[in-house]
Amino acid sequence: MELSQLITFKQVVEHRSFTRAAADLYITQPAVSHQIRALEEELSQPLLERSRPNLRLTYAGEVFYGYVMRILSLTEEATAAVQDMAIGEHGRVTIAAIGTSAIYVLPDFLYQFRQAHPDIQMVLRTMGGEEICEMVLADQIDLGIVGSHIDTSTLQTIFLFDDQIRPLVHSDHPYAKARRVELAQLAQEPFIQFGSGGGWRKYVSSIFEEIDITPQEQFQIDSIDAVKRLVERGLGFTIAPIVAVQNEINAGTLIPLELTDITSISRKILLVHRRDKYLARSIQLFIDEIRDALRVRVAGRQVAGGKPL
């Protein structure tokens, strides 16, 4: 059994066609047929049902296909690992992060990392936490940054920092002076929801569910900047991560409130990757440095009125 036969089998399965597989591999259709036939003879099992209009896997073919994908994945990882020894601090790191981290936390770190490792290319994408986990599992990205309210049980997780979350009101709001309020009272005010769906919305809903209250939702807005502007203009209150509103807190235009009827609100921000993924040197460098940098930097920045939260 040769590696080229496994690659050909994979292409046939994915294209459901000998002809399209041949075109993709730049070989003839008879050559594809010969390799598949050789595999079936060696295994003493038919792998494909050659029915029209498309090919279908037999049960033996389905089992074999799973092993083929694992073998090819390991082959790619082995190649990358050996090549990684030669290239040193080069390579590419693809990251996807939830919006608040991508906008308010990562830029400073990415600048410093790039200064220290100019030959490592970085690609940053922004999306919801659930989509990030799906892409990490599918090996479409190297690393993800998500909140702990997302199910990460199938992934390797690395703690980055505690993300403090607070209700926020404008500076002239009746609750702004006391800075303490029951969520049950605050929920009578118009609520401005950041995000129209996904994990963050579910997480915020769970906060209100703790006291069995549904907020008076006035707006659903996907832009955190738009949410902040509406709150500053007195159109309602919101709930948001402190890292996303730190500048407004420092300027005194948004006031974070402590809740007296539920426990402190926070989530962990986690770096995630596939458990079975080979971590190239460039990826491992990124993990080591972001873990150390963010724990110190973010903890020092999450303050309200000059005092740590």
C-alpha cells in the first residue's frame, strides 16, 4: 500500500468521481481506476459502489476512509515538524478571536510580537466563539480566542485572563452616583443588547435568568461602539466586558455598576487549539508569549474609577 494510493482514494471519495479525481491529481482516469482496484485487491474488500450518477462508499470504504484521513493528517504533521526544525522563527500563525478581544486586547500584543518575531506571518480573523471552535476543530485555523461561556470540551484550552463584565450606564444616570444596584431594579430600564445572536447573547440572557427576569430590550446592535454611544446618550443600559469600555470609564462617560443581588459577573478568556494538532515553533512561540503578556496587561487595565475591579 502506497501513500499515493491513499491520496488518490481520498480524492475519489471527495469528488465522488474517478474523472474529477484524475483531473485534480493531474493523472489519467485509468490510472486512478488502477490504484483503487489495487487497494481493493490488497484489502480483499470493495471500497466503492460504482453506481451512477455518483460513486458511494461501501461500509468497508467508510471505515477505511477514516483511517486514510488520519494517516494523511499525520503525514502532513510529520512533514511540518521536520521542516519546522530547519526554518527556525519563521512560519505563519492563523488566529480567530471574539470581537472584544480582537479589537481591544490583541492589537498591542500583536505589535510587540511582530517586533520580536518579524519573520512570523500572522493572520487575525474576528468571529463568534462557536464558529471559532468549529474552525479550530476543522483545522481551518491554528488558534482561537474565546470566552469560557462557549463549550470548549473537545479542545485544548489555555487560560489567558479573567474578563470582568459589568452593567454600564451614562454618567448622569440615577444609579451612576451610588454605583451599586440590584439587577432586578436595573432591568426595569431600557436594555441595549450587544450582539443579535450567538454565544454572547446566550451568556447575557443567562445573567438575567439567574433572577428570573426578562430585560426590556430596546436595541440589538452588533457594533460594540454603537452600543457605547447609545448608552452615553442615555438611551438605556448595557452589559459589556470592561476591556471594551475602559476608555469610556476612564473618561467618565460610562459608569460600571456593581450588582448586589447576584454574584460578580466574569468569564475566562481562553486560547484554544486542537488536542491532536502539532504545534509548529511559530505557534508555540505565540502561545507562550500571549499567555504571559495578557495575564499581566489585562489584569492591570480592568479598572473602574482608577481602582482595580
